[in-house]
Amino acid sequence: MDSDIDSITLGDIEIIRVEEVRGPFGAPGDLFPGIEDTWRAGEEWLAPHFQDPGSGAVLAAVQAWVLRSAGQVIVVDPGVGNGRERPATPHFSGLDTDFLDRLARAGVRPEDVDLVINTHLHGDHVGWNTVEENGSWVPTFPNATYLVPRVDHDFYGPGGAARTPHGNHALLFADSVAPVVKAGQAVLWDGDSHRVDASLVLEPAPGHTPGSSVLRLASGADRAVFVGDLLHSPVQFLAPTCSSAMCVDRTQSAASRVRVLQRAADEGELVIPAHFPGPGAAEIRRDGDRFVVNRWRA
């Protein structure tokens, strides 16, 4: 596959990673308040995949996963999208990438997609829900059901509380969420879990956003968990209670992160975060009150 597309098979499920953009996303102390000492201690292994050796900035990627599971084509967290207005995050404004061409090179046309999963409603996880057509935003995947956490829908939608550090949410809701709801293609899920198929289940992991979720995979002997934005950098394995500045509730986010990573370590789940460039998945184990990477998986 191309350098911006790679894949792995777990059990009966093929997972294809399709990258949209990659680059520096800010200084460690700005993105992860209070993590500076831990970051400096890990610099030798953070570079070159996770830290820019020159500037010291955090390196991250925006990427989506395509899962082929139980006869379905599933897209998880479809990126930023083209032509978006995002004043609070200028590096996401006005993008013009070939993401849909990359999907096609991975063997997926928009009409092939059966299900889209938004782990939460931030702009870099919902953008390709829609495309612009004749001046209006319409669903990118015309035959897909879109799974959206109801808690986030209500929080970021019109009349929602939306007390967040970003000013993009009204815009992204209007261009990337409301159109799929209006088209009748959205399913707003809530409760303790949402079963996708025999191998995949969504579970709440609140804090980064009120409705943040993780997607668990169990197929054959293989286990994995797509953790969304519970992690933005592998340095959070070493400081799991340190939440990002983008989290709505940093204390709740830390509790969700620790809980999910403990289970991953204890049950041998491959951890697949949303934004890790380079080797995008990790096998971890407990080390006191932190976690260490046993092995990176491409």
C-alpha cells in the first residue's frame, strides 16, 4: 500500500489506516499542561515519530480507520474534511487533501461504506462525514449509517452547554453533524454500550468530550481498543493522569484513560489511538502507576 495507507488483520477483521494530514501540533507544555518533566525524560524515544527533533513540537497525525468486519465496511473517525472554516484551529481550516482518493486506493468508494463511527464530536473526527455539493453540506457516504454519541450531540448541538476551549463547535456541528442527522442517516446511541457487530462494541469513555467513546474489538484470539482522543501522545502512557488541554473535563478524562489502559494491559488489547503517527498501535503493560510499551505495531 501507499506510505499514507497501511493495514493489519486482527482475527477476521482487516484494519486499514488512511492518513489525512501529519505534522507539528504545538509545544508539549501547551498541549499537555504539567507534563514537561515527563516529556523531557522521554525525548530519546519520542523522536522522530512523536516529537520533531528540531523544534521539539509534538508530532501527530489525523487519520481514519477502515474496518472490514462481518461483511460491512466501517469508517472510524473520518478526519477534518476539505474546505472547513475552523478559526480556533487554523491548521484545520481550508484543507484541500486527497483523502477520498486515498480511500479509493485502499479499495473503498464512498458508496461502499456501510457504517461511520464518530468516537466523539471534535472537528478532526467528523469532517469527512460530509462533502460540499452545490453549496450545501451532504453526507459523504450515501449508504452509510452514522453512529454518533447522543451525549456529544446534545452538548454541541443547538442549545447545548458546549463549555469548551475551542470556538469551532457551532461550525463543525453545522457542516459535519447536522447534515447527516437531517438526511436520516444518524443513529444517536447512549447507555453503557452499543453493539456494532459480534466483534465490535462502543463503550463510553467520557472526559475529552462528555460523550467520548472507545471501540473495542474482539475477534478470534485478538483484542484491540480504538481509544480515540484518550491519548494524543505516547508520553501519556508514562503520565496517564495528564490530560490534554483540549479535554472538556481533564479529571474525568484522566480517570477514563487509566481505566481503559489498565484493561488493555491486563487483557492484552492492542491500543490504537487516533493521532499517533508512525507506528500507530501499541502493546502495553503496567509499570506501577504508569504503562510502558512492550511492542509497537504498524
